[in-house]
Amino acid sequence: MARSVCVLLGSLLLQDVSSSVVSKRAFTPTVKSATLVGNVADPAINRDSCGSSRFGDRVFWTCRDSQPYDSNGAPILPLWSSSASWSNINADGTPDLLQYGGGGSRDPYFPYTDNECNTNSAGSCPDGSRYALWPDSPPLVTSTDGNVVTAYTWIRKSHIFPEQGPSTTNSTVTLVNFSFSTPDPDPATSLYKMTYNLDNPDRDALPTVSLVDENFWLYGGIPYGAYGSVIKDGTAYLFGKPSNGIVALAKVAASSIEDKSQYQYWVNDAWTSSLPGLNDTNVNIPNVSAGGQGTYYFSDFWNKWVWIGQAGISVSADYFITTADSITGPWESSVNFYSGETGTYPLGAYTLQAHPGLNPGGSTATNEIYISHTKNDAYADTALYSTPLIHIEWN
């Protein structure tokens, strides 16, 4: 199921990240302390691959495959392809670990369409395949107008087919490995919109979610936004990582997310309004990630752009970081700054994420960050997910 910081250079750079050549200083963050805070969890739901965004005074989580527990604490069916929840911020400014909300709904949070095998909550098709509508990055909050928060998520329409691999003996349990193949490695990408009124008296109610465009990015194209996204000075920057492994960048005014005619794309070291193709040259940005899943954000403390995440081919909780003075690069070579506990299942750890919204006041003006990963452990003949949350203080 694994599927994915600069001296002050003046107000011009902060307002517009362009192709201008800027001076760059070497910067390699190092860890002062790393504290395992605990497991972020909903006691009623086994959740895979969770990411978070700050909504007002709370944290909003979106996750992949989710299941209820039986009376013995084992995950059982039904499985639904995505779920969402809240968590609170404690009085001292630290994050609470309890996820809650949703009223016990067993429908996928990001809805399926009629042509995505939507007769069940997992997107399972009669031929044994699935439409795995899995969010790879947390919602991008684009505005808070009055008390109404608006956010967006891009999700690739992955159609996967299970292939049984060799069994693995892990302690006393024999586990069957499954790899997932697809005839469509670069599917279309759907855009979902979330809205939430911070004055809603029902604290369990989740943001309303709607499908803006099932095929916002077309089949065979770059899935901008699905690999990561970040807002700075009213501009949304969206990263896409197609099957050929490049990482490409687009930008658009935060108020124009739904209007593709307003997008610009980083190609040949310049912004252009022409949408590049999957295999166009000079689209990839070197070192903009370590290749795996992760999170982009802007550190006001470092005055740098940051990516934190996983190496491209890995099922371990080895966290990498890269930083840049400009979002378009050059980015530093990524370095492993922390290694967490990996689970006992063959896919032991994945979905490494950073959570800037968990910082005090949701601010990145402090020299710290919360990180998490999905720890995948064997439980009888199934997988049990957990989400260890780690607090990093930098030197």
C-alpha cells in the first residue's frame, strides 16, 4: 500500500520566485534533539498514510485506506480508500495525539465517480483491480475568508492490479507480499475542494469535500500538486512527479486554483504558460526531493524552502531533507537527518511527512518541525498501521 530554508535577499525575492540568479549559501540542517511524542491515532479506525494541515485552531488530517477494528483490536472490513479526521492543539501549544470526527462514516472521504468502481468504499472492481484514490499530500489551504477555510487536494486516479509475490516469514507469521502494477502509470489527476466554517458548533463535522474536475490534469501528463504543494505570498506552488521520476513545478495565484488558464510552468529555467509534456526536456528540478514521498514548506526561521521525506526506493523510516533559497533551485543534495522505527511488515515504513501546521500557532518562524511516518506492523495475517509523531529541534 505504499504508494511520496538563506540570508535575507530583499523583498523582491520573497514576493516573486523567478528565474533571476540569486546568490546561494550552503546550508545543511542538523538535529539538536528528536523526541518521539507518541502515536497519532483514532481509537476506532486503523488509518494508513496520514498528512495534516492547519485549519484555524485545529489540525485536519486526510489519510489513505482506513478500516474499523474488531473487539480484539484487529483491523476488519470494510475498507474505505480515504478518511479524514481532526486533532486538537493542547493548551501549551503542543499537538494532541487523538484523532476524531466524521461521525463514524465508512464512506471514502474523497468520493469516487461512476467510472471508478464506486459501488463499494474501496473502489474495488469485478476483475480484482482497484481505483486507489489515495491522497499523497495533505490539503493545500488557499484562503481563510472570514471564518471559511478553503483547501484543495490533487489525487492521481490510480488503477492498480494486485500481483501475489513470494511469501515472507516474519517471526511466527507467514506474510504474503503483494506488489501493485498498473497499465496506466500516468493516470489523470482529480482536483478536490474542501470548505469548512470555523464557527461550526459541531466539532465532529468534517470539511465539506467536492470534486472540482475528475480529469484536472489529463491522462499521460504531469500530476502537478499530487506530489506536494505550498503557498507563499498568495502564490500556490505545485509539484508533480510522474512515472519517469522527474519532479516538475507549476505555480498559480492561490485564488485561481481551479482555472488552468492561469497556471505557469517551470521549463528551461523560466516560467511559461505552455503546459509541458511528460517527457519534455529541462522540466526536472535537480535535488528538489530525495525521490520519495514527502512535504514541501517554507521556513520563515531559515528563510528557505524545505522538503522533508523519504528516499525514492525505501520502506524504512529514514528521513531526508533538502533546502533552497529559491523554490526553482538550486536545491541542496538531500541528507538523512533522522531514522525512526520501522515496522515488522514487509512494507515497514513509508509516507514520511512533515507537519508545519503542528508547530506552535502553526508558524514556521520557530526552529523546529514535527514529522511522522506510517509504521506498518504485522497483526495476525494483516497489516496494522500506526503514525509515530516525532518533534525535531534544529541546531
